[in-house]
Amino acid sequence: MTARKHPTGRRFAPSLEQHPPLRIAVVGYGYWGPNLVRNVIERPELELAALCERDDARAAAFLQKVPDVPVHADLDTVLADETIDAVLVATPPRTHHAIASAALSAGKHVLVEKPLARTVAEATDLVELATDNGLVLMPGHTFLYSPPVNKVRELIDHGKLGEVYFVTSSRMNLGKYQPDGVICDLAPHDISILLYLLDQPVTQVSASARSIFREHNPEVAFLTLTFASGVTANIQISWLAPRKVREMVIVGSKRMVQYDDTAADESVRVFDRGMEVEAPANFGEFQLSYRSGDIVVPRVEAAEPLSLELQDFARSIRTGVVPRSHAQLGLETVAVIEAAETSLRHNGEPVALAPALVRAAA
Amino acid sequence: MTARKHPTGRRFAPSLEQHPPLRIAVVGYGYWGPNLVRNVIERPELELAALCERDDARAAAFLQKVPDVPVHADLDTVLADETIDAVLVATPPRTHHAIASAALSAGKHVLVEKPLARTVAEATDLVELATDNGLVLMPGHTFLYSPPVNKVRELIDHGKLGEVYFVTSSRMNLGKYQPDGVICDLAPHDISILLYLLDQPVTQVSASARSIFREHNPEVAFLTLTFASGVTANIQISWLAPRKVREMVIVGSKRMVQYDDTAADESVRVFDRGMEVEAPANFGEFQLSYRSGDIVVPRVEAAEPLSLELQDFARSIRTGVVPRSHAQLGLETVAVIEAAETSLRHNGEPVALAPALVRAAA
Amino acid sequence: MTARKHPTGRRFAPSLEQHPPLRIAVVGYGYWGPNLVRNVIERPELELAALCERDDARAAAFLQKVPDVPVHADLDTVLADETIDAVLVATPPRTHHAIASAALSAGKHVLVEKPLARTVAEATDLVELATDNGLVLMPGHTFLYSPPVNKVRELIDHGKLGEVYFVTSSRMNLGKYQPDGVICDLAPHDISILLYLLDQPVTQVSASARSIFREHNPEVAFLTLTFASGVTANIQISWLAPRKVREMVIVGSKRMVQYDDTAADESVRVFDRGMEVEAPANFGEFQLSYRSGDIVVPRVEAAEPLSLELQDFARSIRTGVVPRSHAQLGLETVAVIEAAETSLRHNGEPVALAPALVRAAA
Amino acid sequence: MTARKHPTGRRFAPSLEQHPPLRIAVVGYGYWGPNLVRNVIERPELELAALCERDDARAAAFLQKVPDVPVHADLDTVLADETIDAVLVATPPRTHHAIASAALSAGKHVLVEKPLARTVAEATDLVELATDNGLVLMPGHTFLYSPPVNKVRELIDHGKLGEVYFVTSSRMNLGKYQPDGVICDLAPHDISILLYLLDQPVTQVSASARSIFREHNPEVAFLTLTFASGVTANIQISWLAPRKVREMVIVGSKRMVQYDDTAADESVRVFDRGMEVEAPANFGEFQLSYRSGDIVVPRVEAAEPLSLELQDFARSIRTGVVPRSHAQLGLETVAVIEAAETSLRHNGEPVALAPALVRAAA
């Protein structure tokens, strides 16, 4: 499957690839690793050079699909390979700091799955290490490359929503238990999307949660964020629902946007504010009417976000341009997660985020 | 339009009405009053005897529709009419205690629009007054008569959901500004529905909110409630959205229910938990699959909740049976509102509800 | 319930009613009659003067609701009442010609439920009788007053669709068996809507059908109409489906409109043609994309069509202006039904409509 | 990308592949060819041996993606390769007979894109050739491998629908103009699905159509089919709509199924017949209620149909078992297309299908 990057394969589109493809090592072949592998193989800018995976069964599963790419159990062996340009880290959050700092120290560009790290201290350390070594450090906030999210951002940037008043978000996964809890697992999606859409720091966080099966390991949580401008956001996350929910509502002074990632070709719906609505004259009119203006459902490109994310990673390495999912955004996301976990330990008390901290490297 | 209750009208169905209809006075002809008037006229157990309304324009609007029913500007005149059995109060929340206590003291049964009163002290006073005088006091929690809400309650009662884990609720109205704020205006719906569905008291409340147009008068608020069994509920309410949202998700150990009051004939959707879901093999399968089991969309009767509420009010007066929307539920709803407003004044700190208080009269 | 038109009632809005209300007799209190009665009572321009109904149970059901309006079993008695201005005929189609011609001959304006009559000969006779007597004859094509239908007509009239290419329509009812068959029962809706939307005559009709329970009494039928400009329309109708379907798709050179009468507040959806769509690169993109441009879901007023229809009837009687649902449109609808039934008897052969016939009175 | 079938690749799952993979040549790399190529590469039972494509640009596009598989402009060269087991034909319908018969004569198993051929004579010839040579001939009716279609078939087979009364189908594509017209392009999907679901021959066909841009090359067509048991089906197809429509409704005596291929995870909806529905009491209840029983939305597997089709092709070659999309079904589909085109030339007159013909090879 790597044949595309074979010398005979590249000759057909020389103009598209002025450089030889970046040689990539993927670390971890668990839930997300196979998606990284598939997309690395398909992207012309990248070449899969190695997999790092200690588990034999996973290594065998990989080799069944990609027999001509070497698998190493030992990270050092991978990092010692000077032909490797960059490392993609798809291991559990607890391990991100150790692996990413080793890779950065070895001079590799690094893309780390979300969250960038487990603590602000760890994340700050990674950001500094990357800056000091002139390397790209990119957190894998895949939703920042999702076409509907970018359609929403475009609507906000073009002033279509007016002033943003508040945001609600629900994210419920069919996913498996993670030892780091539901906030660390799911909230990075909502937080990174909100930081990207609103383009301003979070100033206060409060959280409540319920742990049903294991103490201090919540499966459902509710977060409330306050942003610098006063925008408030409420986030509902859980692992327990039998239906995937990924819905965000952004209400502005001019329009409201509903973004439902599970709604196929109608994932973004824009509600005009319309005119004042009269009280309905009877029960029939009441039931028939739930909005005050037109709805527009813009056409959104159908493209796989992870492929666009890897394209941006390659572009950032080649050109030095800051990637859309940049390290500072990853750090701020970690800071919000940390604050939410602090609030949780204090029975839901609001936790302020230090402005100095959250925009340290900005 | 009151002709139906005219003597010549009643002779056609004597068996349905063993008693002469209850004579009803409606107080207030603003947003909700016309709905009460229309339904009182249509219900065979009731007869519209008078309207109490001080505003001349509203009185004229009423008389245009119902010319042969007297309008009085003065409440005392209405309460002095011994032929009047019951009073429906559809005035602003601040006035509920004064009007309802006057009516109860005059020996009238009383239905008060939600919330029952502005404070626990006021609500407790009304409950005691009704008990002492042997009169029906009923808060107008209309959603307790909504067919979809009752379908959800039936599913919970029959064990279809298993153990309830958590609830999320979003309620966004196209409604007008109310001087008492969005929590007092909208949250009574969610709270009363949850008290009815879960049938257990709330033990803790926290709230955050944003006031955009007028200080200390929030237009958007987020509430988190904890119930006695540990069930947690997150409620998002606002006046600012240009689309009416009325969605509640109840996740249990066996099934999940999605109740969307704006979804016409598909307002209740039940999601089976199904089997464990495998990781999708590619982006296409990923996009295609958002659930793990079957969905059932039960047929729900199409009936106007307010009409059923008035029927229950009449039945309670006639038979002494406690109405579904009973005074204690109204009092608990007020206690949760009060706790949410306290939490709000303390920057979102959680507020515990005294068990003695919330089940005082139970 | 007629109190609104009582002298004391009218004084509150004299400017709205320069004339005393038109006195109306309703003939037939079966499936549709109660809706006519309710709306006559609610419309300020009309006053319910009498019901004509031979069935005792139905008469009693009416009197229970409207005790102070007389019921007559005999049509002649009603027609002899000189205070009655107009007659609404809600009896089976077979009886339309006899009742309507008697009423017109007695000098009454007439609104007849659809279809206007069972044959072109009958319908032509009624049209001539009305013209000769200077009376309003209006077929009750209620959908011509439906807000979504009028939104579609507005889109066509304003050129938003461009040239109309073709129309598809599905109409499935939960309704009861009618002795005249499903074409006579349901197709008048589709045909009258199409005549109204396209504003041109039908030139050819073919039909096929299936009779499952009774020979020659089809429960499901498919009609294909060709209009003068070449527009072609396919209509699917049935009584057998357990779900009400009322969907029409109008495809034009610029846009396409989907009109789904069961879709509550999203009954009209406008699809932009958009740009040429590239072949999707993989199964995921294929599944995600089903359209080439934006969708607009215009807000549509929530109003009861039958109330607007009665308003138009009153206006036509008062002003002489041709009503939207006019006699010629009713005649053309009958002509198409007749042609479809002819095609059916000839195993689906296409039947041409004589231009002279279909626009005779135009 | 063919590395998976390389010796070193196979050693990881020897039990899954008792035979070496079948060596496949794909003929044609236009709209559909790339999908075949991608799926051949991904299926373990198959190995892509060659592409046959005369167009240089398409050949280059292929080589860019699959550089190590040879491309030949000449069919004979491909057919002369004795290591090639089977040929997949993805060229225009006019060429199917010539290419498929050459391939069968050369001893290759053949999968031909739909329709199998342009005429019954051609299709019959191919069927006989395959039978005489003991080779698998399979038309590419991909929808027969679609999980929702198979869920519908399962419902019918298990008697859940009861007796099938009728079927309606709408299929509108965003597709490009095809020289063979919309019936030849789109109707094979509906016809093959219906033959598969109902498992009985078509006895009569009538068709009407409209050609807007080129004479005698319709872009929109309506077909009515009668099946042996009396089931009737109406099919609406077009190239002109800006929204992909793929909806089929199957109404039976017990239940109705709505199959919407664009509805992501809710593509199959089953409507219970439920109880008799009362006339709604008012406009509100009328609008709220569009069905008489519960709806069940069964979970359907998310799998790419084309991959399953190729798996079935391989299994048929290996085991001799008749594939689900078998040659006789392909022949019957061609017969219905031919009859529809005949009806069209005779202004929509119904055309009977000879029973001997349609089940000739059964």
C-alpha cells in the first residue's frame, strides 16, 4: 500500500510534490492509530516509514495491512532513524509528554493526539521544547479541519451571526471507557472547537460530573466556560448514551447556527432571527411554528478532516507557517481541562484561568 | 361562545356531566389568559363565569371574542361572587401569592400559572392556606399533561430505560422579556417535568447565567441539578435563540429517550442500547453509523395539554383526588428556582436543598 | 358559540365588519362538516344560520356543540330561508350536482367540497348555472389556501425556480374507504394544486391503479399528467399506507422545491442548483453528499387554510372578485379526474383533454 | 497498493485465504472504474492484475494511484493473459455485449456493470455464453448488496410487511448526461432492487418521459410496473434535480417500509399499521398526527456495497454458488428496460412481458 510513494509512482505528478515526501513514524496502533496510518499512506506529501508498537497483536494487525513497513517495539530505535522527519503520537494521554518530548529532543516534528498533555506544566514544557528546537508541535484537534466547523467559523468571521451571545454543546459517544475519565477524553473536542471559533481565551470554568461505575472516574460531565468577551458556553459530555450526539448551537445577535456533526449533508443550519413572532392564535398554529425567520442549510464540502490535518502538518513543516491546530491552542485546551478537573474536586466551584498562563506563548 | 354550557346545550349528554359545570373566573388576559379562556369554554366540565382584567385594551379584546361574559377590573368583585367555584390565575409571578391567597381565603379553588409563587415562603403559605381550607391548589405545570412527556414517564415507570443515569435539557424560546428573568420564566418547565419523571426530590442546584441587555436579568442560564438518587441533570435555557428548542435526553442503563417537543409526530424517540460497536473501518462507515441499536418512535396521542390540565383540575375539585400537577410539586419547583437564583448570586456555587423543606408537605 | 356575531359582540370592531355577517347554511355533518362549522363560527364575516343533516346521530352531535343553531333534515327548508346567503356543501361527491344546482337555483352562493362534481357535464352545468344567476360558485380546494402551497407559488411566480421541468407528488392518507375510489377522493388535491401552481391546462392524462379489496374500486393509483407547456407530473396516491404522505417535488431549471405538508415548520425546502458536483473520492464522501447547492427553508405563516378559504368566499360574495379556488379550476380538476378514470378503463392508455373543454369558460 | 497480496503480506492470515487471490482485470477507468479498482485492491480474495483503458489521461490517472499494475489499451492483450481469472467491465452500456462476450469466449469470469446489456437479445446471448462455458456472469447491481436493501428484503421474507400491496420509488441523481438516456442509466437500480425484493417477474410495463435538452433522450421518466402477483410499482427517475433522491416506499398489509438511501443511519423506517385513526378534533391535532402506529428504525450495518459485491463474485467463482446479483436477474432487468423503451415509443401504452422470456433461464 505504500507503492504510491515508490519512485516509479511519483514520476506521474512531479509538479505536485516539489519535495520528496516527509518520512513519518506513527507511535501507537490502538483505536486511532489505524486512521493515522491509512491517511499517511493516502497523502502524497507523506510516506509511512515506521510504526512503533509494543503490543504483538497490534503489530501483527498492522503488518497484515502494510507488510512492507517496519514495526519497532522500541521508541528509541525509531527516533534514532535519521531519515524519519516526523512522529505522530497516538498513545494514551498519560504518555504524551514522555513520547513527544523524546521525539522533539531527537529533532523530530511532532503531531500529538488530543489532548496535547495531561497538565499545563507538561504542555508548557512541550511548547517550549518545540520552540527552542525550531520544530513543529501540533496537537491533533481533528475537528478544526472538519468542513462544517470551518463553515461555522466562516459565518462568525464574516459577521453573519453578529455578536456571539452563548454556545451550547452536547457530545455523547458510543466510545469505550478511558482511564483518564470522560472530561479528558471528550471535552478537548468542544474546547478546541470553541477556542477556534471564538478566537479568545477562556477565563473561568466550572464543572460537575457523575461517576457511576468507578469512583472518581466520571462517565458524564457538564462544563460551563466563560470567555474573555463574556460569551458563555455550556458543554454536556458522556460515554453512556447509545446514540452518538455531536451538536453545537451558537446564538448570536443576528443569527443562530446549529451544527450537528451526525446530520450528514445538513450538518450546518443557519437560523435567521426574523421578525417578532406573534402569539399563536390556537394550539394548531402553536405546534406548527418554532422559528421566527428563514433557515439556510449551506452546502459543505465532504472531505475527511484527518487527511486535511495531515496536509496542514506537512505544510507547516515545509513552510514554517503555524498550523491551524497550533501548540498554543493545544496548551489552552489543556489548561481548561485542568481547570475543569480542579472545579470537579471542589464540588463545582468556578475556577478562574490566569490570563498570563493561557496566552503565555501567544 | 359560552353557548355550549347553556341549559339547552347540556341536555344532549347528561350522562357525561352529572354535575353542573364548575363556574370559573380567569384572572389576567395577557399572553396565556386567552388560552385558558378558549379551553375553559371548550371543556364540558367548566363554564366561564367572569374575567378579571384591569387593562382596558385587553378587556376589549376579550369582549370581542366572548361578548356575553362579564369583565371586572376588580378582583374583590370576582371573589365576592358566590356562584364562582374556582379561579385561574394568569398574571405575572410576582402577583401570584397575593391573588391566590385572596382567592383561597374567599373559598375558591385555585389554579395558578407556573411558578406557583416567587419564593418558598410564599409557596408554602399558599399550600398551607389551601390545606387548611380544604381547597384544591394547583400550579399550572402544563407539560405534565403533554402526551409525549407522559409517554416518557410511562417508559421510565415500566422500567424500559433501566436505571436513569442522567438528563440533559435544552429549552429556548422565542418569547418576550420577562421582568423576573429567564430562570423564573423557563426553568419551571424543565424542573416540573423532571420532578414528575424522576419522582424524587432535588438535593443540590448550581447555576450560571449571562445578562446581556439588562444587568442582573439573565437571558441565558445553565442549571445543574442533583437528585436524591444521584441522577444529575443539566438544563440550558434562553430567550435569545431564533428557533424554539425543547429537547430533553434521558439516558438510562437499558435505553435512552430523546424527547423533542417541536418534532411533531416524532416527539419521542427511544434508542436501544444494542450491542458493542466496533471501530469503523473507514471514514465512510464512520459517518454512516451513529448508534448501536434500534430506534422506536412510539405513536403519541395528539391532544392539547391545557385541555387535559383543566380536566384534571375539575376532577380534583369534584373527587378530592390529588391532581397530577399538585401543590407540593409546585412548591418543590419554586424551591429549586430559589436555590438556582441563590447559586447565581454566589457565582455558581452549588446550593443544597434542605430535605425537610422540599418534602415538607409530602 | 355564535355569540360573537351577536349585536353586543360586534360593536367592538365596527370598522372590520362594514356588512352584517353572511348567513351560512352547512349541508352535511360527516367527516368534513365539523371543520366547516367550526371555521364558520370563528370567522367574523360569517354567521352559522343552519345545518342541513338527515342523520339523527350526526344532528345530535352537532347540537351538543352548537345548541342554538337549527338543524333541518330537509334541504328545501334550508333553501327556502331567505335570510340565508350561502350554502356550504360537504356531502359525498355523487350528490354535489343535485345539491349545488338546487342551491344555485334558489339564489344562494355555493361552496362545494372537492371535487366540484363527478363529471365534466355536471360541473359545466353548475358553472353555467352560477354564471347565469350571478352567483359565486367555489369548489373547496382547501390546499389553494395552504401557506406552504402559496410559498411555492410565490417562488414559481418570482422566477426562483426558472423553467419548471417536472413535478412528482405522493399523497397517502390514513383515510377511510370512499365509494368513489381513491382517484376521486385524493387526486383532486394534487390536480388543483398543480393547476394553481403551474397556471396552465392539462393536455394529456394516463392512469394505472390497483384494486385490492373491491373490484374496480382502486385503493392505489398512479397518474401522469402532461401540461400545455410540456411540464410532466407524476402523482402517486393511496389509502393503504399507515403513514400520511403529502410530498411534492417541483424541479426547475434554477432550483428545486420540496413541499412536505407533514413536515411542520419545514414544509417548504428550496434547493439551489449549485455547481457541478465532482465524483466523490471514496465511499465516505459519497455517503456524505447528496446535493450540489445550498438549501433554504423559508419561514411560512402558520394559519389554518380552511379559515382563509372561507374568508375568500366571503370576499368574493361581497366584492365580486373571482376567488382563488374558482369554478373554472374546479371544472378543469373534474376534467382531469374524468380523463384519468377513462385511461384506467383502457388499461392505462393516455387520454387527451380537449383544449376547448378545459378552458371553455376561461 | 497491491502489496497486501504479496507473499510476505499473506502469511499473516493464511486460514482466511485458502486459494491465492483471483487475478482481476478492470476494463474502463471512467466514473465507476476507480471504485472497482479501489475495492479490488482492498478485498483479500482479489488481486488487481491489469487495467484496460484506451484513454491516455485516464491511464495516467490510474498509474498515479497504482503505479505497479500494468495498463493496456487493447482488450485482446488483457484477455490473452492466461493468469487473469476474471474481468470487470465498467464501460458504457452499448459496449457491454462486445466486451463481455469476448471475455467469456476467452474463458474469463465476467462482472458487467448494470445494465447487463442494451437488449434482451444481447443479454440472452451473454447468459447462454456463460452457461455454455461454465463461467460466472454477474451484472453489477450494487444495490443488491446494500445493507438497507437487505434489511428491507429480510422484513419482507420474514412476513413483517404481510402481503405487499404496492411500491413507489423516486431516484434522482446529480449525475451527468448519458447517451443512452435516463431510463437505461437509472431504472436498472429500481428494477433490480424490486426483482430482488419481490422475487417474482414483471408482467407489464408502461412509461412516460420528457426530453428537455435533446430530442428522444429523456432526462426524466415515470415507469409503472405490474408484477406477477399483482403488485404494482411506480418509479420516478431523473437527472435534473439538484438533490439526490433515493427513496422507496413498500406498503404491505401489515406494515409499510420507507427506505431512504440518503438518510444516513436512519435509512430504513418501518411503520406499524396501528389502530384506526379518529378524525382529529381540531387543526392542531390534525397537524400533529401523521401516522397510526409506532415506527421502528432498525440498526443497519455500515458496509460498502461494492466490496460485498466483489466478495460475492469471488465466492461464486470459487464455489459455483449462484451470486445474489445473478445473470437471470440481469436479463430480466434488461427486459423491463426494453419494454419501457417500447412503451415510450408508443406514447405510454402498456407493454406486456412474455413470461417465457423473462424466466427463460430460471
